Amino acid sequence: MAETATLKAEPRTGSGSRQAGKLRKAGRVPAIVYGHKEANVAVSVAADELDRLIRVQHARVLNLDVGGKTETVLVRDLQWDHLGRHMLHVDFARVSASDRVRVTIPVELRNSPKQTGGGVLDQPLHTLHVECSPTAIPESIRIDITGLTLGAPIHVRELALPAGVTVLEAPEAVVVQLKLPGAEPAVAVVPEPGTGPEVIKKEKKADDEADDDKKKK
């Protein structure tokens, strides 16, 4: 895993949509820091820096520097405008190396099957729900499909996972397979939602200031 990036944050005292709008016009994103039975802290971060960390470095865990005090946080919820271009609000959940968090990881297929037997590629699971330490979140789950053959799908139980990473989908769930055209596709088995922090997700609509109404511990 790459070294954890540091993001500077500034405390904020104002609340409401008007104050949030002023921050965004100034190039900042309103945010809330919570968890570990500590008080919620309202902050703001530079929009361009957060955008770089999220879009370019695909960061999930950050060292958040608030007035010289650094805390390790998970980007739990990221709200976007309706076009998905600008970040409106971000939730940071405090985490430690001993925690277990639940996040969604993309599945990355490598290479192509040498022999398809007339089958076409079918991938029921493009992402996987995993549980792991916040310091060991993989960027993706990579699967080499060079040896994939018709009638021999790759199941969750067959995946080579990084140490300490547990997949929450059913072991018998099919991740990728070759199937004949017209055959019924495999049905992905989705796990029940967990109680731990979730991965970054886009919202089609976001409240102007969601954190003021939240009480999270």
C-alpha cells in the first residue's frame, strides 16, 4: 500500500447552506470529522487538493492535519453536485490500524482467455465488498484470466487476496466466467450492508450542509 497522504484542514465555526456556499466559492469543501467516541469537528479542506487525492491518487485513508493535530481518517462519504463534477461535502471517519473497515473494491481483469471455446466473457461482479485494516485497503482485486475456460468460472473462494483482506460476498459467487451466447448470466450475491465505514460514493443529490444534522460517534 502506498504511503498515506496528508491533507490539511481548517476548523470552521459557521453552519448552514449560506456558509457552505461561501466556502465552496473560496475553493474549499465543508467536512465533518467524527468517530472513536470523540467530539465531531467541523472543518473545511482545499477542494483542489482533495480532488487530486480522490481522483488521481484514489486515496481512501488520509492523515488529516487540523491545526497541527494529525488524525488518520477514512473518507467515508463524499457528496457531489448533480453533474458529478464538484465536491459538496465530505465525511471523515476516524480510524486506527487496529480497526476493521468495510469498503468496496473494484475487480480488475488482467489479460485475455487463451481458449474461449465459443464463449463470451461474463463478469457478474465488477466490485467486491471487503473487510480489512484501514492501512491495508487494496486499490483493486486483480484477476489473471489467461487460463479461464468455458464451464470453469472463477468464484470468490478462488481469489488470491492480500493478507488480512476478507471478501464479504458468498464464497460460491461467480466473479467472472465464459458463457455461451444466450445462456443465463450468473446472479451476483450481494452481502448485507455492514455497520463499518463504507467506501467513497457519489450522490446524485446532496444536502447543502449535511453535517449539521448528523450526530455520529
